[in-house]
Amino acid sequence: MLSLDVLGPGGPYRSRRQETIRDLAGNPVAALSLAPSLYITRAIKALRRAPALSVDTRIAAFAQAGRAFATQSIAGLTPEEYQHTVSAVTGIPITVVRNATDDIARATERIHHSVENARPAAAVGSWRDPRARGGAAVWTRRGEVFAVHAAGNHPAVHQGWFDALALGYRVAVRPSRREPFTPHRLITALREAGFGDEGIALLPTDHHVADDILRYADFGMVYGGADVVGKYAGDGRVLPQGPGRSKILITAETEWEPIVDTLVESISSGGGVGCVNATGVLVEGDPSPVAAAIAERLAALPSLPATDERAVLPVMPVGPARRWEEYLRQRAAGTRAWLGGDGIVDDLGDGSAVLRPAVHQLDSPFAEQLGMELGFPCAWVAPWDRDAGIRPLRDTLVLTAVTTDASLIDALVAEPTIANVYVGDHPTPWMEHGLPHDGYLAEFLMRTKTIRC
């Protein structure tokens, strides 16, 4: 088995407490060391004492680490071995993992653009800037140590904390025990590229110790469901990253037939596991033809093992897959099932199963199912009208608005709970390095100070 050590300020640490990571068939793949509470306390203190690297050094180290992450052997694994391991353990299609590897590398190369775009236009990056002589706003950190409770649903989620490291924070990552391989590989590459053992740490823990990482850091970010968002909602030091609930709105003056490809891509690209995958489709007028067209296209997707080059759907152990199927059946009661009504589990015969897509039609734009987000392609199609307004569209990470109504677009852009608005024929998973995902992380971690030299 692979050994995934804690990566602390003193170097790799193999603890007595370890957890076995298994693949979808139940075979042991890796032993993950779990850091005890005292170790975490000392690790965070060591990160706090470590000096921040210069901006140029940080940017150069990011680019070097990204290249190594995507092209070189790290911790005994080639890129291909790493990708196969992630796919075999998580059930994420191998092509999705491969694309995420390339995307992470591109993000490291463009990290300078991300942090620069987030800085206010009138602010400078250092008091040494000549503009500070006559008075200037200087962009500076609010703290020194940033902690992350990372998600394991997709490798690319780890781009979410890059800006903190690039801004000079020392970063402590608690990986998901579902998928610790990506952060272990990435942090190893970053340390070897110049951030060193005291610039960034990997601190795997169990749930009893996890909050210690947030407690001793200055600021933190956590991923999870509505329960996680609720737990940290009152803590100004912690930035919760909850369900995306991404949606598509199609108004009556537009044609939906030419954008069926976009609808299907929004729902199913990347295996449908991401927060940017659309889970709700709202249609002004009769939603039935739209639901039928989506269902027809999704039904044609093949059921294959995650490591098959042609795989496009997520895979998980049969037991949990059956529980998801039953949960969906309960929540979909009373709706019209265009796809998945007779089940979503396709048993592969090796202890694992493909999660097939599901499409259900709702009677109201206010149905609670529009707030559901599941880890496979699952879409809820509902009617929408002008009287409903933007209320059904709130609490949305990405909203693709297929409309020509400028006043409606004004309202959507102004709505505080809609993070991103794509107008026209654009899939919800579209992202561009340097643009905010859910706001810039720097908005949370930085502040301006007036300086006059």
C-alpha cells in the first residue's frame, strides 16, 4: 500500500493512528496517517513563526510546483499512477481526473493574475511602492495562517486555497479522507518548489480533532453541505463553501432547442459531481419538452468503470449507491420522472456501481427539490414565470440566464445570493483562471491600509 504521511513543519510524519483508504471494490490502496491534537497545535504555531516568502518567490514556486504536479513523479507516483489511483478510489472518471490535473497546473501558472485581479485598483502591493510616498492604500493580509477543511468530490477543488498561499499566508490543509491523494501530491510539489516544510502543511485528522486546525489558525475555509454552512455561519473567521445549487433559466422569448448541448453539459460534465453542475432548470412556459430532451440525451451516456477511458459517469460502492437511490426515490415522490424513476444504480458486478442520471419535472418553481444537490447528474426541471421573479433563483453559485430581458439580468446581477451570472449560451461549469469562483478569496483574507511615506 501507499503511505500518505502527515506533512508537517518538521517534515513527513507517520503517526501511530492510520486509516486505510480503499478502492471501490474494497481493496486497500493507502495508509493515511492521522495527526493527533497536540501535533496540530504545534504545527500551526510553527507555521505562524515561519516568515512569508517574497511575492516573486511565491509566484515562481507556484509555477514550478504546477509543472511537477502534472508531469513528474512525486512521492513515488507518476502522474498516470496518481490519476488512476484517484479514479479507482473515488469513482471519478479517469478523464475528469486527468483534465483536473491539467487545470491545476494552469492555475499555478496564472496565480499572479488571480491575486492581482482581486486587489482594488487604487491599492498598491507594498509600502515600498513609490506611489506610497504621497499616500496610498496598501493591500495587506489580515492574518498569517489560513486553514482549509478540503472537499474530496473533485481534485480541482484544491485550487480554492491557492490564492491564500500566493498572498503570503502559511496554509494548513486538512484533506478529505475520501481523496487525500491530490492534496498530498500538490503540497509535496509546493514544498519542494520553495515553500518548504513551514510554508504549507498537510494535516489529516479525524472529525474529533478537525476543528483544532480552524481554532488555532487566523482564518479558515470549510467545504460541506447545509449543515456545515449552518455550523460556521456565525464565525467571521471561517468562510463556508456549501452546496452550489447552480441553475439555468430559460425565458419565453428565447429558443431552447439550440442549447440542448449546453443544458446537458451543464448537468453532466465532469461526472456531474461539482458545485458548478446545474441541478435546476427553470423554464418560462411548458417545461416538459425541455425535460424530455435533456432526459433523452442523458439516457445515452454509458455505464463504465471509472478507470475506463470512455467513462463519463461517477462510480461508487454498491451499498452507498443503493442508499442514494432510495434517498432520491423518497425526495422525488410526487414528481414526474423523465429519467431515473426506475432506479439510478447500474451494478458493475465488482462491488461497485455507476450512478445513472436522473431528470424529474416539478410543478412549482418553489419546490424544495430545486435546492437539492447530489453527486451525480441529477436535474430538476420546473416552470417559471415573471410573478415568481428571482426568488426561486436565489442561493445559486452559477446561474446561466438564457434571456434577452435586460431588466431581469439587472436584477439577477444585483441579487446578493447569486454568485455568478452567465448570460446566454454558456454552460454553468465554465470557469476562467483569474475570475472569482465564489467571490475572490482575497476579499476575505485581505484589507487596505492607508500608508504615507
